[in-house]
Amino acid sequence: MNRDSMPAVFRREMEGEWRVILDYWMQKMPDPRNGGFYGQIDDQDRVEPAAPKGLVLNSRILWAFSAAGAQAGQKEDAARYLAIAHRAYDYLLEHFVDTAYGGVYWSVNHTGEMLNGRKQVYGNAFYLYGLSEYYLATREQGVLDQAIGLFRLIERYAYDGARGGYFEAYTRDWRPLPDQRLSTKDANEKKTANNHLHVIEAYANLYRAWPDALLKERIGDLLDVFGRHIIDARSGHLALFFDEEWSPRSALVSYGHDIEAAWLLQQCAEIIGDEGRISATRTWALKIACAAAEGLDADGGLWYEMDAGRLVREKHWWPQAEAMVGFLNAWQVSSDPVWLERSMGVWAFVKQYIRDRVRGEWFWGVGQDGRPMSGQDKAGFWKCPYHNSRACMEVSRRLSMQPDPETNPIFEI
């Protein structure tokens, strides 16, 4: 293959892959008995019909199929994707929205009854992300009104007006919780990089639909929080856990969060059109991408984490997805072909090791031996059609905007 044609092939493969991913979810996940979507499919592609249904899973389904409806091209395809988005929206509205205290529950049981009513800001942010994308696909004013109301609720309860940023978790009626953790593997701290990354992601997407002055101010404030507190100026890695005064509380390195932030923060600055912050985030994009690239293996895949100086020798699906975008973005910022090679190298790794070529979708991850990790979901509470479908859509969109490779030397890698 002519090397000049490789980005064009990459784009076509990305355009096909997000459709294949979403076809899997359309065929396997709708729950015909209890409504909405099943809560889990195991690593052998077996549905667990009694599994709890999580807020993050359902909100990410809402986002993914709303975004697909906009990117599908053909009206028939757009209608198919939006039908799933409608299903997700209706289920969230009926079963997850807390009409008594506002916000959305963390989980419901398989029949749709509240299981865990805590208000995790991360989860509410993902619902906001899904709502705003659904509004952009449907232009239904009631959806936008809900999104605006949720933004104001997060501001009312979770915003730290004294020190900046957002706290993590609350009881159902929005009282502070002693256990702030998103999951059992996390440190019990009041502020995290992960939460802030997804609050800014949701806020920026809402700004696309509702260019409000306070919302723009908060997105700018969040970018400043990343610059002042979360991005380590020396290493380029993200610090992950903090106390309420923004003192770092962990030395853990997450290569996936690094490379996701590398492109996402720049995109947020571009959405609000802040030239100073766009310039800053372009600089960050390269510095963080260099830090994340420390986790690249010789096979092109990205290792999971560095914990206490020891590499966690697993390659999970979502860091690979984010690396495809983050390294591509670094190429677009710098014109250095090494970043395009790294982006395509991660995709080559995914095709060889992460894609389930028999049953569809992507495995949770592989171990050091390159074999799929056992006992992990194919779809579930955390395994959703978000990181991988979004990455494929984003890479396809970005490459479709590039000049013709035959006439532009930037493609000569």
C-alpha cells in the first residue's frame, strides 16, 4: 500500500468500525421484557437479564446513538440510531430521574426500580453529556430544558466556589457522603481528575447547544483548574486524586486518562472559542501525549497504569480508543508524522488483539500474553459504546476534514 494512502484507509476503517460497534449494541442489548437495555453481557456474550442497570451505561448509550444519528449520513441509518437514542432517553427519564430531589440515580435494578440513589457528580455529568447530544440530534426544547436544569443543579450542590472545581458524591437528597469513591479501586478523596474531565466534557457539549455566559465561564474555570492543579507541569501526567484544597493524594499514573485529556481539553477550549486557552491546550496536548506515550508497548498498544512505579501489564479497551484520538490530535497540532504512526499503530493493535472478530464489539482488554482478560464484561456497568464508538467517529471526522493526501505533503509519513 502507498504510504500516502494510509490515512484515507484509516478513515474508512474508522467509519466502518463505529457502525459495527453500534450494530452489536442494537442487536444484543435492548431488554424486551423490562425495557431499556440489559445491564450486562459477560465475556462469553451471555446476557445477564437480572443484572443492575447503571446510569453511566445508559447515559453513554444515549450519547453514542445520538451522536451516530448526526454522523450517519443516510436518513435510514440516522433513523435506526436515533430509535435507540429515543429508547435510552425514555428509559432514563422514567427510571433514573429523581423527581423528588433532582438529578439522576446511580443505578436501578433490572426491573427499573431504584437500587442506589446516590448522586455521583460523574454520573450526573454523563447524563448531561447524553442529554445535550440528544438535544443536538432532535432539537426538542424539553430536552434542552432538562439539560440546563441539571447544569444548574450541579452548580448548586457540587461547585466549590472557594477553591474551584467540583466535589464527587452526595446522598440522594444532595447531602455530602463520607465515601466519595466512584468505584472500589479509587482513592476516597473529594476531588478527582476523572470527575473534572467528564464535567468539562459535558459542559462543553451543552455549550454547543446553549452558549450561556455562566456556562462558558465555568468551562474556562475548569480549564484553569487542569492547568493549575491536575496537569503535572514537570511530567505531563495527570494527577488523579486530591483533597478539597487541591493537594495531590496519589502518584498513580493512568495512561488512558492522560491521552483522553490531551485531546478533550483542547476541544473544550475550541468549543468556547477562547483563543488564549486554545493556545494553552494545544501546548498541553503535545506535552500530555508525550507523557502518555511512555505507556506504549512495542506492539502498538497502550498499557493501563503505572502504580507505585510498577507497570500494570494490562491493555484495556478504552485507553486504546482514546489513544487513537489523542495521538491523531497531536499530529494535527504538530504535523509530526510520528503521532499519526502511533495513532494508526494503536488501531493495528486493536484489530489484532482487542476486537472480538467472532462475536463482535471489543474485549475488555488483554493481559501481558495478549489473551483476552477473563471474567470481564463485553457490555455492562462500565463497558459501554462510548470510548470506542466515539474514538472511531472522531478519527473519521478529523481525517475527513484533512486535505487530499495526494496533494498535501503532511500525509507523507
